[in-house]
Amino acid sequence: MSLELLTILDPDGKAQKGKDPNLPAPVLQELYRLMVWTRALDDRGLALQRQGRIGFYLQSTGQEASHLGAAFALKDSDWLFPAYRQPGILLQRKVPIEQIVCEWFGNAGDTSKGRQMPVHYSFRQANFVSISSPIGTQLTQAAGAGMAARLRGDDTVFMTFCGDGGTSSNDFHTGLNFAAVYKAPVVFVCENNGYAISVPACKQTNSESMAIKAEAYGMPGVRVDGNDLLAVYRVCKEAVDRARRGEGPTLVETVTHRMASHSSSDDAARYRDAAVYEAWKQKDPIPRFRAYLQHKKLWTEAFEQECQEGAKTAIANAVKAAEAQPNPGADSLFDDVFMNLTPQLKEQRAELRDLIQKGGVGADVGAFPL
């Protein structure tokens, strides 16, 4: 158990002596590109909400290194049980941007068929389990999946995320306790970003840290600089390897900051000290990792332009394609309820089709309520 904040990159981007994992140059450049694209995706998502083109958005601004560094430690066959501030993992796992954007609109191209709020993704092809709004539910789900994998004898690892507010949920206790008792191969990542909506972390717990809570459950706990992608990767890689060896779960606390508001429905300026925001802005993980690449002679203006323009073009094309998609068909209401439609559902579907044909339903119901 260590309360020390583990870090590799100094504020100027230089790796501390003997700590650099020396990842291959193409991998480092790809990780940087993913951070840039994640920030661009968030910027466009919020802009669309402010324009009234989608109903809601949640940003991960300032937390790109935390979730990308963590997920990079996994194999593609491993599973993710996310919270709602890890969009970069979808890009990392090659989910088409158009599918991501279609989820914002809840249109016919949305894998959830418009049944979820925006930014509550579910992508089976990426082993990315459906996000739910209640905090903490994913922790017990990951613990259960990990217990099942251990019983099957396979070497799959499960990574799940929550915020500092999530540690106050009953699922935090249940998930960590079960995972520890049954040595489930789970890595619990608590992204301590300072706030659970408007409640600061100091009012979530009187513990010295979130990581120290692991001691009560009988698992390792570690604190890491969440704005240092390399440090997050190293810590999570050790936790993933430990889980894969059958040695049980780990709690990783990534210390970062939510630079944006909680969501498009929130105004952080009402409760966050401007000086705190400005101090954390100086620790932005993207310029910090860019400086690291510059020290290694892996960054150029041309590379930066390629990353920025590539993101802008890809996202613009995805938005254009998504807005051209129709809404989910009325028949989709009856899909996925049962394996085979019951007689009652068939009757209701026929009745709805008849009403639509007669013009009795289908009118615009107005904007998203949030």
C-alpha cells in the first residue's frame, strides 16, 4: 500500500531517470493522436449540444491521459465496464466515429436504437459494456464478470472505471469486496477528478486517498498522476498483469481534474474556484505529453497539423452522416424485449403500425428534456 503519487513525466515533459517505459515511437505517436482526437470529439459534442442538435453531452476534457493510459494496458480481448468519461477508449478500440456520433443523436444508426442518453455507449465489438447513469453499477458488473472468468479458467482481465463520487456508492463496496474475496481479475480505476457533480472530493471521504480504501478489502491500492499517460500505463499494466496471473484485483486512483463542467447541464463556475481551474489547466495532459514527444524528437508541426486536421475532418464527416440518418423505426420498440415476440407484442406492434399509417402518432415530441 503506497500513498505516494506515482509519476514519470515532469511538468516540462521530461521522463524521470530510469522510469521511462520506452514504448515504440509509433505507439507513442498513436497515443498522442488519440488524446488529440478525444479532445476534438468532446469539443464537437458539446458544440452540437449548445446548437440544439443533440440533447446532452458529457466531456472528458483533462482526463484523456487517465483513461487512454489505463486501457492501453489491456489486450483487445479484455473487457471494459466504463463510466461515462472514457470516450477515447472507443477510438483506441477502432469503433467507427460515425457509430459514436450516431449514439449522440439516438438515430437509426445508433447501436442502442435511441434507448440510451447521449454518451451512454454500448459497443459489443469493442468489448465495451453499456454505460449506465447511476454511478457504481459497473463495478459490481465487472466483479461478477471477473468471477465468472476465473471459474471458467480463462485469462481475460476486466477493467472498470468510476469517479471519486462513485466511491460513495454501495456498488463500490460490493464490487471491491466480492472481487477481492474471489480473486477476480479486475482492475478498478477510480478517476479522482475533484468533483462528483458539484460535491468536492473532500466531502466524499475522510480517507487520506481513494487508493487507501483498497487496504480494507485486501487488495493493492496505488495512486498515480492521472495527467501522466506513461505513469498511468505503467501502474495499470502492473495491475493487469497481476490480475492475469490469478493474483486478484487492484484499485488504481488516477489523480486528475475535470476541466469541463460535469455535463452540458452543469456550470462548474458556480462551485469551482477559478484559481483551482487555472492551476490544473497548466497540468493539461496533452501539452505535457507533446513536450515528452518533443524531447524524443517524435513531434513536429506537421504531425500536429495531421492530428488536428485529421480529427476535424473525420468528426465533421461523421456528424454529416449521422444527421442524414432517420430516427429509429417504430418497430424497434418491440425488438430485444424477448427472443421471440409474444402474441401481445405482435398485437401491439400491429396496432402501432396502424396508428402511424393513419397519422395518429409520430409527431415531433420536442427537445430532449435535459
